[in-house]
Amino acid sequence: MGFKYRIMTDSSADMLPEFAAAEEIGIIPMSYTIGEEQFNCDHVETDEERRRFYQAQRDGKDTHTAQVNLQDCIDRFSALAATGESILFLSLSGGLSGSYNTSRMAADLVMEDYPDVEIRCVDSSAATGGLGMLLELAAMKRSEGLSVSENAAWLEENKLRIQHWFMVDDLMFLRKGGRLSATSAVLGTALSIKPILKIEADGTLNNFARKRSAKLAMLSLLQHYQESSLKEEGEILYVVHSDNDAAAEFLEAELKKINPSCKIRRVQLTPVIGAHTGPGMCAVVNLSPPELARK
């Protein structure tokens, strides 16, 4: 399409496949495993692929992930740089992964070979739909004429306006990730406790509240959206879920009541994040006014 530079990300981003195709978003893969089988997540996976992953979790199969590989990053940056294309790369939050540091190392190495090409890497301080929202904003700013460096600077200035509100359905995955003790996970499961998580300003994930049912947890997500959103005409919202259509439909309907003009991107959670949250998770992602950015 003749873009002046390429926008890229890693496979922790959740976005609509038609957006990724139209804006030619490049994806540097992360891998995940189901049992002994490994998958290279180098594209926007289909709902069927993602449902297979969450069903495997429900069936008790072990699932694991691996972060961006340095050589993959070098190879993909080099392939574009060889054609003269500059690159704007948005990584998974540095508080959750080494993707950003890996991309910086790769960019420095590639720019030594291609000094006329600019590669700017941005630590998104975001994940999943939050990263997808930043990619949409980056594409919009590119269409407005911002250069690679100008776009990177704008994203750095505005990235903490992305608000993530998560409900985790299966506490055993938080236990596996070290966010809950075994006792708390077992007791919480028996009492139908649903943790509410958010991504903090430093890019880390924080378990900051608990509700006594999935319904109360989802109402909490909506309340946080109410308190942090612009609610402008046509605002973009992300509803993310890990094979939990009922929760996603409920959240979408309620968000439409709050802001009938909003444009909702309903997406299934990428397995590279879902390995840590398990099936049934749901989330709302929105853009806040500057004064309500994460502190």
C-alpha cells in the first residue's frame, strides 16, 4: 500500500485480522506449547485455533510460552530494512516480558548494516487488546503524516492512557504463575472468587480486587470503564475473552448502553497471554483522558 514505514508488533497483541491486513502489521512470533506440541504464533490466529488452545487447558494439558527470539527479530527487521523500509515496533509490556529488550538489541544490530533505515522500538506498557489499541493509534498517526520518530514519541507520551481491566475465571492459572498461593487458589475457587487485575504504570500486572461471582466481577470491569473512559462519539473499545462468549456478549451489550456510539473490537485472547490466565478470562480495554493516565 506504499506506507512510508512498517508498523510491527509481537504476537502478544490482539487485534482484528482485517485491521492487521489493511495496515500490513508485521508480527514477530512468540511460540507456545500444548503438551509436547509447539506452535509458532506468527499471525493473527483464528477463533478456532484459539478455542483449541483453551479447550486443551480445560482438558488439563500443560501450556507454556516462549518470548520473542533474537534471531527471529533480526531476520524480520533485516528483511524489511533490505528494501529500505523503516520500522516502528511496539512490544509487549517490558514489565511482563523481555520482548522490548530483545527488539532493541535486534534494531541496533540491523541498523549497523542498514544505517539509512530507522528502527524505533516502543515498550507499549500494554498487552493483548491494549497493544491492539496502540497499534490502531500508531496506524492512525502514520496516516496523519507522523514520521517514525514522531510516532514513537507520541506513543511514549500517550501509552499510559490505555486502561486494562481483567477478570480471571480460573484461579489455578494464577497459582501456576505465582500470583496466588495454592491455599488461596483452592479456597477462592470454592467460594467462586474472581480476581480483578490491571496493568500498572510500570507495565506489571497487579491483582487489585476480588469479587464473589463472575457477574459481580464483570460489573466491576464496567464500573472501572465508566470511571476512566473518554466516552466520546465513536470511541474504540476492546472486549477480550479466552473462549468465554457469554461474558463477551454481556460486556459488549452493557458497554453499548453506556456509550451507544462506541466501536467494540471483540477478540479472543492470544494463547501467549492465555497460557497465564487460563480459559474464561474477560477484559475491557479503553483509552482514558490524559489526566486519568496510569500513574
